[in-house]
Amino acid sequence: MSDTFIHMAVRSPIVCVLGHVDHGKTSLLDAIRGSAVAAKEAGAITQMIGASYLPREAIERTSAPVADLLKIKIEIPGLLFIDTPGHEAFTNLRERGGSIADMAILVVDVAQGFQPQTLESIRILKQCRTPFVVAANKIDLIHGWKKQGTDSFLKSFAKQPPHVQEAVDNRMYELMGALSTHGFDCDRFDRITDFKKQIAIIPLSAKTREGLAELLLLIAGLSQKFMEKRLELGTGEGKGTVLEVKEEKGLGSTVDIVLYDGKIAKGDEIIFLARDGVRRTKVRALLEPNLAKGAKDKYAYLDSIEAAAGVKILAPDLGGVIPGSPLYVVKDFEAQKAELEAQAKQLLFESGEEGVIVKADSLGSIEAILALFTKNGIKVRKADIGAVTRMDVAAAKAVRGENRYDGVVFGFNVEVMDEARAEAEAAGVPIIWSNVIYKFIEDYEEWRVGEKGREKKELEAELPWPAKIKVLKGFFFRLSKPAVFGIEVMGGKLRKGVRLMNASGADLGEVKGIQNEGKGIEEAAAGLKVAISSEDIVLGKDVKEGDVLYTAMGKSQVFKWEEKGESLDEGGKEVLEEIKKIVVYK
């Protein structure tokens, strides 16, 4: 990998860590933070709000064992790691439909492979088009692996017995196969010939630190090789995104932000999205963790800070700030206000159209859910931030009256209020809750299948099933009281208890019984030849051989079937169309 990095004012790349629960995201972040914290010397890691900054010197020191092998000269000032691992934090790092994260580390347990949240992470990375590397974690748990006391995977791997090396390679092939099903070409990092086209897999152990040298060096190298334009440091007003809104004892409402461009200073006016719309206020203080020995204060106060950085902002009027909201230092208030309002309108809305109700924890989550729902043809009536309330359930209940499949509330990572649960139970409105976005589609489809089954039963109880039958020649077994005769079901489904009509729409009487080969049955499907009986029909007078008869229906029943017709198969729909011509247009 060449190091043709243009020398300019650049910021540090912002790196997010994603992956399935228990696969080692937090352990990996701890290992990265431990790269310099223990040394407590020049170049030590800087602890920020919601982020950890690893300067160039610390990266060089950790990656020293492989510097001669990978030949990457580090030009960036450092790496900013978002401390909150997981796709929830990643989706909050948003800007105009994308993510402010420059790179991501997808952590996968080499033994467990891809799990639900791994797949969730991949979907979101693809959606935001964020470059990533795969950290194949827990290689130390591969049977026979011996810790070698180095931060380098390559140097440790070279000293492992052949059967262990083979086991590692097999795990890599499994991961490569899993990633290929999602459209990614990938390989172990030291076997890649084109990093622009292939995803690098770095085997490592967050516990023993083996592989950490390659991981840090590769992230630094890839970001400076392929992102030089993106990393150009703006000299203008600060741009950030809100990670969290917090109440701090003695301070009041604060916001934790990641500053990804420009500069922000005490006294600057800032603009952001709140529950009641676009809001502006002045920065009273910029805070970072106070790590000084013997410090009594939890936070240290800054005059200003430059991107990329994590910082806590103290200012008046921060109550109701929306997590995931962009936050800008005011330059042109009206233009910035219009931009924020346009983003809010696109993501937070309530329309009079049909559709489901969506409540989520942040703007980023809403954006990811709306994209997923659009792709899967699910219409959204309302999208908002915050807990699922009784009003949300009431809105879904109203929609359910028009379309039962839209009468659903989706909650992502939010509280469901007790009164909302009670109302949902009473109204028969499902609340589908999840902390894995793509699971919504699976859960919704499962609910729809069950709902269709219930609807079918309701329809069968409420409406006569469409059927078209032909009276067979030579099969009049009894002329009346009851008439018993042979028929063939030409289309739809003939059910015991329905009434029959002729092609002119005249009601003939009820089907009292259906017999197939001497046995009584409840219904006869298309293609079946059976004997039926009716107390009301007189054969030769009401019904003649060769007659075509239909299930008798009223106009309202025909229209109800048309409205709910997805329960019918194609044959049933064709018969219904014939019945409609007789009943509606006669």
C-alpha cells in the first residue's frame, strides 16, 4: 500500500465499532484505549466525550512490530474512535443521509460467525456506503493457539503449529463465504492485492492484543490512502452531530456531540433540531473528562475545540434536543434553519395517508428504518422520536379500520408506555418492538401471515365462499325432499351450508350436505365430482342436467369479497367475477 498522501490540513478519521453482542466490541475498544493509557507518556490516548483519540505516536508505537512488513507511513494526526459500540451509535453519526463515520470496524467472533446484529451492521454499512474492515476476534480461543506476547497477528501466527494455522485459515474462509453472500469480495489482509475492491479481514484477539498492530495500521493506511478529500480540515464553522442528550447534576441539560468539521468555541451560537423544531442557543461551556490526578471536578473546561473530536456542550435551552440531530455553529441562520427543517420534514412526519406508525430513539434510526421499509414496500403514516404512547396506538387503531395490515406500531430502542400496552391489547393493535432494525421485516411478515389466517377464518364465517358447479348428466339420485344429485366443482370451493343460485341470479336453496365416495365432507375443491343434497331444490323443475350453478350472494357480499379478495386463489377470483356480473349487473 503506497503512501502518496497529500500534505494538507487534515483531521483524524472517525472510526465506529460495530458487531453482534458479545463478539468483543467493547473489549476491542478497551484494547485500543489501552494502547497508550498504561504508558502515561507523550502521545498517550486522549479521553473525550463519547470518543477516544489515539494520536499518531500511539498508533506508531502499537504497530511498530509490523511497520517493516506493511510499509505504511502514518500521515494522519491520529484516529478518533467512537466509544459507544454498536449500530445504534453508528446510525446517530449522520449527515444528510450518510454517516459521518469515515470507517468502521465490524467485529465478528471467529467461532460464532455472522449473527443477527452482524447482519444488521452490514446492512447499515451498505446503506451508508461506509468503508469497513472485519476484525475476526477471539483467535486466542482457537484450539491450540499459543499467546506469543506480541501485538502482531503475523508474527504470532508464524509461530503457531501447522494445525492451528490451518484452523485459522478455515475460519477465514468461512467469514469470506459469509461476506460474499452480501456482495463483498474479501480476504485476509496480507493476501489482498487491491484494497479498493476487497474487504480486509484482520484476525485478532482483543484479549491478548495479537492483531491490534495490523488493525490500527491498516485503518490509518486505508483512510489516508482513500479519503484524503474527505479528511480535509475545514477552517470554518463547526459541524457536529448529537450523540446523546444528558441531564448532568449541577449543570442541567447538556449534549454530547462528535465534531466532524471545523471549530467550535465558547460563546459560539449553535443551531440544532429539537422536538419543537429548529432551535438556536449560545455555547456556555465546552467540557471534556477531567483526568488530572486528584481532580475534584468531573469535567475540564475548554475555550475551543477542532474536529475531529468528542465534546460535551453546556448551553441554555437544550431540553428536547433530538439525538442524531446535526448541530452547526451559526453562520447563515436562515439557510441553516431551512436545511435542518428539510431534514426534519423528510424524517419526522405524520401524514393522512395509509401506513404504519414508527417510533425510534434517534434521527439516524428513523432514517435507517424508513429506508428499509421503503425497500420492502411498507408505507409509513407517522415517524417520530420517543416512547410509544397511547396516542400512537390510537392512530394505529384508526388506520386498522381502513387497512388491518397498516394498523401496527413499530418501536425501535424506545420505551413502551404502560397505557400504550393496555390500549394496544384492548384494541388488538400489535406493537412490534426490536433493537435490531432488519428484524422488523421478519416480525412484521410473521404477524401478517398470522393476521391473514385470522382474516380468512373471519371471512369464511361471515361470507359465502365463491363456487361454480356443473350439474352432471345421469346423476339425479333423488328428485326432491331432499334432492340428491351429482355435480362437478368448476371453480372456487363449494362449502356445506351455502345457498345456490342459477345463471340468472334466482336463489335455489341451501346445500344441506356434500358426499364424496359415500362419505360426508364439509367442502369440495375445484375439479372434484361429488353428490350434494338440498331440501329446497326440485330436480327437473328448478335444476336440470348440465345446468351451471353458483354460490348465491348479495351485492354487499360481492363487494366485501373484492375488498378482502387476497384470501381467494385465482380460481376463486375468477368465479367471484362471474358472480359479480350476475348479481351486480343483472
